[in-house]
Amino acid sequence: MKALHIGIAGAGLAGRTLAWRLLRAGCRVSLFDSRPRAALDTASMTAAAMLSPLAELAVSDEVVFALGQRSMQLWPRWIAELAEGGGDPVYFRQQGTLVVAHSPDQASLEHFTRLLRHKLPEACRAQVHTLDAAALAQQEPALAGRFGGGLFLDSEGQLANDQWMAALATEIDRLGVGWHEGQAVERVEQGRIVCASESYAVDLAVDARGVGSKAQWPRDNSLRGVRGEVLRVECHGVTLLRPVRLMHPRYALYVAPRPDHQFVVGATELESEDTGPVTLRSTLELGSALHSLHPAFGEARVLRLSAALRPALDDNRPAVVQRDGVWHINGLYRHGYLCAPAVVNKLAHQLLETVSEEAT
């Protein structure tokens, strides 16, 4: 039987991961993106890739939480499957998250704690542990003596998003993806991906372009870009075992450790579709907050400052929908890496089931 040919517009986190799952299922896949595969100015690369279903519940809802819980089961399995192809390993840790606050900001931490305990399902509340100063120092020695206590969110994790995206690129190449780099998609139609210079016929079409598909999204749940800014530094003077969130009245800084003494730092979330460089204000705020977490960060080397637009819908939930014969996966917002496996898995199964039903 002829292999199903699926065209995917958008080679970001959702599109690239979906391509991999479909190729593994025996499909023929064509992938289209206006950028080269190694581009850094994308939402997929401008992320800390913290896998924090508990912490994110404070600013999201039960739908995102459930997707995050499901994804936490899929991530280790998928990373192991990706390694089967013989590619480079992907940094993945599941050692929990620490949430701390300086003395003047204790009210922010207390509010976060109350909100989290209120919204968490009863079965998950045992994953939230209140720490005193000694227990915090035991969990994260680098922060010993710097905070009077904090929260430990058990079973949360993180991965290196740049390694995941690079490993996916290598593996889908090995599996035979038809990758159209530098091909800007003008529109996605039933059975067709339309680019500026050529139109490509496919059996099924998927639009995974994020903010790039804004013109094809219905107005009743409008798609918007939310600007996020991230700082990446190298610091040999600090060793963190897990991600740390530092509460603040205006924002919650997050610091995610990576291999080779690198750290991804973020906090900003701006309701703006400005795609320009990181602002001086954001740089100063991120840098000063990072320094307040540990003074050794004052000597950190700045490796990269980046900004990108995260695709968000009105309800701030990810969406998988079929409309006018085209499948859409969008709205991953700030929860991209947290929710991606569950959302991509759902769409992959729906695509394969659709073809199976048509065949019968």
C-alpha cells in the first residue's frame, strides 16, 4: 500500500516533532519552513524548556495541567526512542523545581503557594513540599544561606531544547523527510501546501506555523503573538541541580541549568508582537534578578540574548483542530515544551485514524 503523504507547514517544535512521529509510523512527510533548520530566532529555540506542570498551574488551568502530566510520561520515552537512531543525546533531567523568594518578596511566594495548593488535584498535593532553610540547602547547596526557605515541586523536569531540535533534525533526515528549507508557506489548503514559487500536493495538510498562520485562524478564537525574551549565560561559579524560580511582585524569574555550566534565564512575557531585539530594560531586569539569586552570576558570560513570539489563543490553551480539510496545531504559548508531546501525540493518532477510516 502506498505510504500516506503528509505535508507539514512549520518546522518548529510542533511541526518537527510531528514529522518525526509520522515518519516512525511509516508515513511519507514533507516539511516546509521559511527559516533554515538551525535558526535561533524562533519560539522553539527561545525557551527554557522547563517541564513544570505544577508550577505552571498557578498561571494556567486544568487542561494545560493534564497535558503537562501526560507529556511528563512521554518525554523520557520519546527521548529514548530518538536515541535509537544513534544521534547525539538530549539533556533531560527530572529532579524537581525549587521556588524561592527574598525576604521582601515573601508575600509573592506565599500567594503562589496558596494558589497552587488550591488549584492542584488532591492526588498531586503531596508533590509540593515546604522547605526551611536547612532543607533548601540540602536540596540545592549553591543556595545555602541565601534564602529562609522555599518550595520543592517534586517530579518536575527540564530538557535542552536546542539539543532536542537538533537531534530531531538529524533523525528525520535519516528517516527520509522531504525538507523544504527557506520555503515560505503562503497558505495551507486541503491536500495542498502553497508556497510563493510552487504548490505541493499532499494527502493530508497540517498547519504548524504558530504565529505565521494567523491569517488562517478564525476570529472567534483569535491567534496572537506573545513576546518572550531569554538570556543565556555561562557561569563556572555556580552549580544548580535543578531549575529555580525566583518570585518577585512583577514577575517570576526562572533559571534552568544546562550542560557545560550554562544557564537559561527568563521571565518576560509581553503582550506585544514586536519582533525586534531584546530591550535594555529586559536585559537589566533579567541580569539583576539573576545576580540576586547568587552573586557569582555577576561574573557570568552572556552567550545570547534572544526574543521570539509565542503563539497564543484567547484561552491560552493548545489546540488541535481540523478546518476546511486542513489540520491545525497551534497555541502552545508559554507551555510549548510542557505540552508538546501530548498535543503532538493526539494529532498524530488523529491523522493516522482518519486515513484508516477512509481506507475502510
